[in-house]
Amino acid sequence: VQLPFKLTGAQRKSIWEVVKDCAQAHPMNRLLEGDVGSGKTVVSAAAAASALHAGQRVVYLAPTEILASQQHATFVSFLDEPVALLTRSQQKFGEVSVSKSELIDQINNREINCIVGTHALLQENVKLGEVGLIIIDEQHRFGVEQRHALLNKGERPAPHLLSMTATPIPRSLALTIYGDLE
């Protein structure tokens, strides 16, 4: 990851914990909670870089086209790997716009290993194959069925899951307390 700033201690600790969890044989299921601007994106980019370096595919799910576009631009600037963007109205490979069918073909043929998108990633014709890391931004804005659809879309083994939120809602806290999330 190429960063134009110095990481905080909390960011370094979070990155270390996530990367360490992703190195385990059993799938990580972690919630990363922090205020807007606290560095969740840089933590997720570092986790993505680690997974990509290990030869794994990374999928980043955002709830809106605006957020997906912003995160795509950030990942493009941070990562040495090409990053795709798939939303209802935008399809990019790196910074180049491509047709939807061309991008889906590249995804399905595993020509792209880092994909940022919205619900468009859940389309039946998008074949994610074996995914090493799934990052879900603003996880509370997705339903249980949508998250499970993404988790079950790929092949086995089960991917690592990093859920992120700036909104510590009671449901997220309950999942943490009762063991669904770390």
C-alpha cells in the first residue's frame, strides 16, 4: 500500500489484527467500527493489499454508487494492483471506463482480483469464484440476505469478512457480544 500520510497507532494496530486474522485457516468475521475519517478505508486497503499479495481475490461492497466510486478511487491510488468498479451506472478497470459486459467478462474470467462495487456485484451473471476477502462498508445498510448472498456467491473455502461501520447500532453490538463478529 502506498500512503501519502503516516498511520496512527490505532490504524497500525487494526491493520495488524486484520492481517493476522486473515492469515488463519478459519475465516475471519470482524467488525471495524470507527468515526467518519478515522481510517477504516486505509485499514481495509491494507487488508486488501495483504490478500492480493497472497494471491487472493478481494471484493469490496459499498451501499451507494457515490461511496463505491470514492472507495474505488482510493483503492486505485493506494494499491499496486488494478482495481475494478462495478455499479449500476459505472464500470471501470483502473481509471478507464469499460462496458458492463466487458467488465463482467473480465471478472468472470478472473482477470481482475480486486473489485469494488454496489449491489451490482450480487447480479446472477457476476461469477466471483473463489474470494479470499470480502469487505462490506456500512454493513448495517445491507440486509442479512444480501450479506449472505455475497458470502455464498463465491466458491469454497469461505472468505474472510471485514464489516465496517461508522454507526455502532445495537444490532452490530449484539453481533459482537454474541460471537458473530470479532
